[in-house]
Amino acid sequence: MRLSEPTRFISIVLVVLSAASWSVCDQTDAPANAAASGKVPITTKSEEARSEFLQGRELSDKLRVQDSLTHFDKAIALDPDFASAESERANSSPTAKEFFEHLNKAVSLADKASEGEKLLILANQAGATGDVTKQKDYLDKLVAAYPNDERAHFNLGNYYFGQQELDLAIEQYKQTEELAPDFSGTYNILGYAYRQQADYADAEQAFKKYIELIPGDPNPYDSYAELLLKMGKFDDSIAQYKKALSIDSNFFASHFGIAADLMYLGKPDEAVAELQKMAAQSRSDGELRTAFFGMAVVAADSGKLDQAVQEMDKEYAVAAKKNDVAAMAADLQAKGNILAQMPNYDQAQQQFDRSLQMIEASSLSEKMKDNAKLLHHFNMAAIAIGKKDYAAARTHAEQFRQGAEASKNPAQIKQAHELAGRIALAEKSYDHAIAELQQANQQDPQNIYRLYQAYEGKGDSAKAQEYCTKAAGFNSLPQLNYAFVRGKAQKVAAGKA
């Protein structure tokens, strides 16, 4: 498992920082201690709250986020003005609703904290609302003010990782490693950065160092298992996931990973059984929703799109019980994407419309509402492409592009290139499609498959084979975008071979 995420609402929230942890001191002597240590201080009036915070921080560092919640909640109860505890509690939250409740509380308390804490909290808020320009500005200021704080570099690295600027991310992680060689979390995320560069040798070295530092914790084995999954070593991956579960039977992420391995081994029924086990053992709405999402992916991967919709309905129902609007809106987005694959474009559009209306009627921030409106143009362009209404597709794509460029959000700019590439591909303008799709998100297997289609249409068999093989063997944790293309890519790759 890479980073803790409060829930799967990436279509609404673009980049959320991982939990950070700093040196902890009393509010009255924070500046002196901070100056002496070179670290960002954490301000609290309660020594007992400090102790609980440290215990929660240690568990969160090790990605045992569910276990960390009790300690953060106790810290907050002991010191209601504990801004950093609220921020950490937000990042460990199992649902979107809880995430925003605690993040908003942290923001309201930020002026009572140290300047370093305030910068981190505001960076977290900016990332959560998709304002990546402000997010980076806050993190740059944090690193400039505290160049000897490994956690400052770590969080800036996480920002770059989220933007897929992997060389810059690795540079920050290397600085983190120099400042704190025994900080285990560095080697976890460093392994993922190398993995995304397809540098599997360095990724394996990083994960093995991670295991060496905390051999009695489950996440190092889970992370190494995910590398083996990516490499197509499914049986070896399962063995590592089981090792994680032997250490902590409640480490739900490993069930999710085993389900992926089983799915790729051609055992969808066993994959579903593993996810059902995960659902039965779930300790939070977030874990239960993740299990249902996994079942939706297995169904989609098997070509059972109607069943995938039913699983998404179950996931939605969990969020609806607590009126978790951000999570519900994300579920409707996922459901719309499944319906578009059927293809049932009218029903897909209904889900996208419902998602937007839900966000607009909510108490979420205006920035998030603006992001939702922009995303709606992306979805409407995709629907128009499916219906072969290229004039409408270009109109929505242009509106999305303008919004993305105005926001200076790299993730949205990649999406704008994706739309331009999809329109060009549909119109058989293959060179244009290739130029645009190469600037789209390369961690989306659908874009890799589209590049195969563009090169195939152009008549470049060698490049077509390269991208088809890459799409067929993407081997991610369960995600819908891969489920939509995996079978097709494998069939074509096998035929070409």
C-alpha cells in the first residue's frame, strides 16, 4: 500500500497529501525547540495529547491508518485546539465526509499552530480542492523554512509523485533519506516512484530496505507484493500478501492485492471470495466500500458490466447512509463510466449529471464545485465521442482545456490532452492522436491502449505491438480503467504473437 487515502474520490479531489509527522512540543516553548532541532514543531497544550498523537503518528507512518484513528481522536479530545492532530486525523479518515470535517477543523485552528504546521495544513487544503499551484507554493515555503526537516521534503516529494513528476519526487525522497536514514516511509514511496518508472531493480531494492527497517509490520510486505504483481509474478505476490496478513489479519489492503493476483491468474471467483472476506472483516465504511469496488472491477474485467453496476450501487449505498456527498458523487462517476462501456450513453450521462448536481447542492467548497463543473465537461466530451458527435465533443473539450490551463493543474492538463487525442483517434487522425495521447496520463492503461489503436491505425505495427503489450500487462491493483481494456489488449497481443 502506498499512501493512505480517506476514500476513493479522486475524480473530485485531485491530490491529497499523505499524513505528515513532525517533532512535538508544547505551545509555550515551540519556537525555541524548533530552532534547536531544525524541525517543524507541533503545538499542543497537553502532554497526554502529545503521547496519543505520537502513537497515532507512528501507526499512520506504517500505513496502519485504521489503528491510528483511536489515538488521534484521543489527542483531539484532550486538546480540542490541536490543529496537527485534526490534520493527521483527516488524512487517516476512512471516508470523504470525515476527511473534510477534520481538514476544515484543522484549517480553522491553523492560526493557533506554528507557522510550519500552518503551511502544511494549508497545503493539504489546497491539494484537497485541486489548487495544486497553491499547494506547491505552501510546500516550497515549508522546505525553504525547514530545510533540515525530512518530513518537509517527504511531503514535497509526495506532491511531485502525485503530479507524476517522478524525477523531482525521487530527488526529494533522496533528501529525506539523507536527513533520516531510518525513516521507513521514505523507502516505501521511493519504491513506488521507481516502479512507475519501470525501474523494477531499484524499486525492489527500496522495498527490501523498507522490510529491513520494520520487519514486524505488514505494509512492507504488501508494498513488495504490489511490485511483484506489477511484474506479473502473481504467485510470488500472493505469498508476500499472505505474509503481511500473517502479521496483521486486519491489513485489508492485502486482501485487495490478492484479489488482483487471482483475477490476473484467471480465477475471478476466487478473487471475489477474497473480496467478500475483506468485506466481512471490514472495520470501517472505507474498507467496506473498497471491497465492493473491487467486486465491481472483477465483474467488469470478466465482461459482466451489469453486475459491475450492481456492485457500484452497493458501494454507493454505504456512503449514502452517512450522506457522504464526495464519495457518493465519485461512485456515480464510476457508474457512469461503466455504463458508457456498455455502451449506454444516455444512462451514463444521467449518472454524470446526478454527480454534478449532488456536488453543486452540497456544502463542499466553491473550489470543489468548480472542479466538478470542469469535470462535467470532460464527461460530456467523452459521451459525445461515443455518440460520434464530434462537434459537441470539441466544444466540451475546449471548455475543459481552458479551465485546466487556467487552473495550472497538471493532472487536468493531461486530461485535456487525453480528450484531444480521443477525438483525433475517433476521426482517424492518427498522428494527431498520438501527439496528444503521449501527453496524457501514462498511468492510465486506457490511454496506453488508445496509443496502440492509433499506431495500429497508422500502420506502425512495431509501435502498436509495444503499446498493446504494455496495456495487456499493466497489472495494477483493481481499477476500472484497466478492467475496460485488459481483455481486449491481451486478446490482440496474443493474436499478434
